[in-house]
Amino acid sequence: MDRTWAYRSELRNKIGGAVVVGRRYGGESAITALHSFYLKHEMIPANRGVYGLAYDAGEIEQDTEAIESARKLAERILELGRLLGIGG
């Protein structure tokens, strides 16, 4: 993320969706960092972000709440795209 300043004009008004998978602590801070990145580049955060819990590879698939939140995030990104007249 720290190497993207040269692309800031290309990121402006793009929709961002934060998805974080972690073990226990730091998820909310990671989402906050992503949202700060979006705002720094004048992007549009789609929602509050998604945080899932997993300890082993593939375990995130068992976090049904995170999976449902990710689905809702995808729907919101599509909705914002339609409102902004971008995408299909």
C-alpha cells in the first residue's frame, strides 16, 4: 500500500471493500488501516469491512458469519457501482 501514491489519481472514486482474516486480535485495526488507505486515495469505502477468524488454512470457510458478511459486501460494491454508473 505504501507504494501506491503514484497511482492515486487512478484510484480516485474507485470502490474499496476491506476483507481481513486473522486469528484473534488486530482485525479491526487492519480494517481501519485499509479504510484510511481508501480515504487517502479518495476512494469510496463500501461498508464497515469484513473480519473473519481462522487459525489454519481453509478454516475461514467455517466462519459462516464472515462468509455472509463478504457476500453482503459484494452486493454493496455492485450496488455502489450501479449508482455511480460503473461496471455491468
